[in-house]
Amino acid sequence: MGCEVRLHFVESGDAFGNGGRFQTCFWLEGAGESMLIDCGATSLTALKAAAIEPNEIGSVALTHLHGDHFGGLPFSSSTASSVAVSGR
């Protein structure tokens, strides 16, 4: 018996927003859980544009500590009731 997991590319733009794209943000959902992989400074805007409710995201995993991958955490944590963050 398997569990369906979906990975959504919310955005994968560069650090400078070239071409009007948002910074890195992937949304992983499945088994009643929801998490972000990276949360660039423009991620909250990208999530809203994709009709993804930030308050339903339970955790955030960071791939590395560059601002375009974690710069949105202060904004996301102020809109979410609680967020668990993990990373190396």
C-alpha cells in the first residue's frame, strides 16, 4: 500500500528575480503533511499566486543557507501558526 506524494515547483528563479521570476520554493505534499523545500524572500508571494495556503505548511527544509533559499522565513513564520525548520 503506497502513499502518493507530490512535488510542486512553486518557483525556481535565481537570486535576483531575473525575468520577473520568484526565488526558489518547492512545495511537497502527501500523507496529510505539507512542507516547503527552501523559502526565498519572494516565496510568500509565489505561494499566494499558486493558491497555496501558507498556514497549511507544517515544516520547511533548507537546501543551503543562501538568502534566496531562506530569506522568506521571517515572512512565512509571521503568517503561519507554527513552522518547524530543518537544514544543515
